[in-house]
Amino acid sequence: MKLALIIDDYLPDSTRVGAKMFHELALELMASGHNVTVITPAVGQAQKFTEQSIDGVTVWRFSSGPIKDVSKVTRALNETLLSFRAWSAIKQHVKEHTFDGVIYYSPSIFFGGLVNKIKQRCNCSSYLVLRDLFPQWVIDAGMIKKGSLIEQYFRFFEKHSYHAADTIGLMSEKNIEVFTQSNSVIYPTEILRNWAALNPTITNENTTSIRSQFNLDNKVVYFYGGNIGHAQDMANLMRLAKNMQNNENAHFLFVGQGDEVELINQLAQQWQLTNFTYMPSVNQQEFKQILSEIDIGLFSLSGKHTAHNFPGKLLGYMVDSIPILGSVNPNNDLQDLVNSHGAGFITVNGDDKQLLKNAIKLYENPQLRKEIGRNSLSLLKNEFSVTSIAKNIIKRLEAK
């Protein structure tokens, strides 16, 4: 099949998990004999349209205003224009038989218009990889008011995005339940896990070791990598670092960007943490190198969430056989999945005592860390293989 993959952020410059996942999906689809074109915005690009190749994947970039790490108003405005700018840039390159299917990723919720334009011109089907129930999570977090004009605005585009899909893939059964309850329209949904290629990191001897860079050679390193924002409730993990100050060989390393970077650095200063280091985002190769050196993979989800996300960063931990430690919103089925497979320790956000107990268990027992790490890789192979995900999406697109 000739496939269009649409996402709001892509390699090589993106440090986000979604970009990495979509690139792995593109490579898997190509390895299976499909033709792939990724369509993605390029912030500040002078030309309206450019084409390049990344690892053999054709990438169409359209000029866009900034949509990451900017003010909420600027982001909303530029995201609203994504479909318009994209179609304006690519329409002369899209003929009747250019594409046989469209796979698009949310967030963003603003690609419904572009997907419909491609479907109409090419008479093809579409698959929405839905990873984030926006704007629901920002309502849950109290960032926008339920029933407000801004909620109605976002809901309009959210529905437009859903209507453009012939199949919608959500991360878990609980997510499907929440999705179904919050939508009066019945959409064609199924479980589509997050995914990763099963390629553990090969250590590059020419790269500076993160342990030597920050004098962590004899430390047990607890690592958080990815978005540092409201949805993650980063104060939750900072409290863990504070509570472990007496464990002299424990060190917390956070790498990423987002709305709560200032918060975590303020807390580190306020609490005078000597066991904490923050680094801005790094490229994917550097990120993989860091993963090869750490001991425990951290994550956090805000307890206010009603949706049940599976953070993509966990897949990076699993690929490198890293034990998972974190907390989730109540009733999130990720907790049972990881705990029952012995792939890590997950608690409900707010249970600081149990989170600390689990952190100390891993700190004190290197053998336990190895065993849980092996289990996390096993869970990845069984549930989150990019090969099975690609086959499933193709099957749905061909059936329409």
C-alpha cells in the first residue's frame, strides 16, 4: 500500500516519544513492502513545502508556526492552522492514486481537515492512532473550565478528527470505556497498544558517558526522560527524590522539556536536593545512550486524569530491559499490566509511602533490578511489538 503518515512532530529534531514511535512504524511498514510518506510541520521553514529522506522514509514538511514549548494561545492558533497549511503545501503533490491509506496520530486534534482532503482525493481509508484524550485531560487538570467556550472550540476539532477516522486505535480497554462514555456518537474503536522496535541500544564508546559527566559512577540512577508537564505531575517524582535523600547512592536524573521544568528546578533548590540533576532535551541518539547507562526508569501520570494513558517512554525502558517505577491515576489498567508481569512497580499517584518503598526495594537489590528488567523486555515482546502493530493497522486499512 501507498501510505501517508501524519504527525505534528518528527525526526531528526524531535525528542518526543511519538516521533520515535512513528518513525519505527514507518520503517516497519517499509520493511513489509509498503510505500510510506510522512507529512509533518516544519517550524519556521521558509519554503511552503520540502521533501527529504530519513533512513529511506520520504518526509514531506510544510511550513508552520511554532506548536511546541510556546504560550498556550500561540500553540492553539498554530495548531488550528495545521490542516490548512498542510493541504495548501501538499495538494499539488497528491493525485488520485498517490495514497491508499492514511495513518494519523493524535495529539494533535487538528488534522481532521487534512485527512478528509486526502481521503476525498485518493478515495482511501484512514486509521487514527489516538494517544491522548484532549481536551479531556486539561479539563480534569483544571486548566480549562468544563462548558467554557474554549472547551467547545477544542471539542469541535476533536470530533472532526474522530469523524475522519475509519478506525480509532486506543491504548487500553479502560481508555475505550472512557472514550465511549464521553462521546454520544459511536466510533469504530479497538485496542492499539503503544509500540517499539525490539532493538536495544548499542553503547557507543566515543560518546561521553552520562555517569562520568555527572559523577554518577557508583550511583543507582533513577531516570525520567520525556515531557515534563502538567499531565505528568512532576512534583510527585520530586517528592520521591526528596524522600530518598538519605540513600546516599541514589541519584535522580531528569531529561526533557515542558511546562513544569521551572517547577522541578524550583523544588530542587527549595529542598536543597543533592541527589537530583536536570538536563534539557537531547536528540534520539543521545537519549538512547543515556538509557543504556541508567538503572531504573521513572514515570508519572497526574492523579486527576480520567483517561488511562500508557506513556510511550515506558517502551524505551522496556527495550533496554530497565525496571519500571512510577505512579498512575486511579483504576488505570497499566498498573495491573506491569505489576502482574513483574515488569516494575506501579502505584496510584498520591501513595508516596508505597512509591518510596518500591524505590528502596529496587535501590537495595541489584538482582531484583535485573530480574524485573528481563520481565519488562518480555512484556514488550508479547504486547508492544511494532511488527504486530503494523500488521493490525494494515489489516484495518485494507478492510475498508
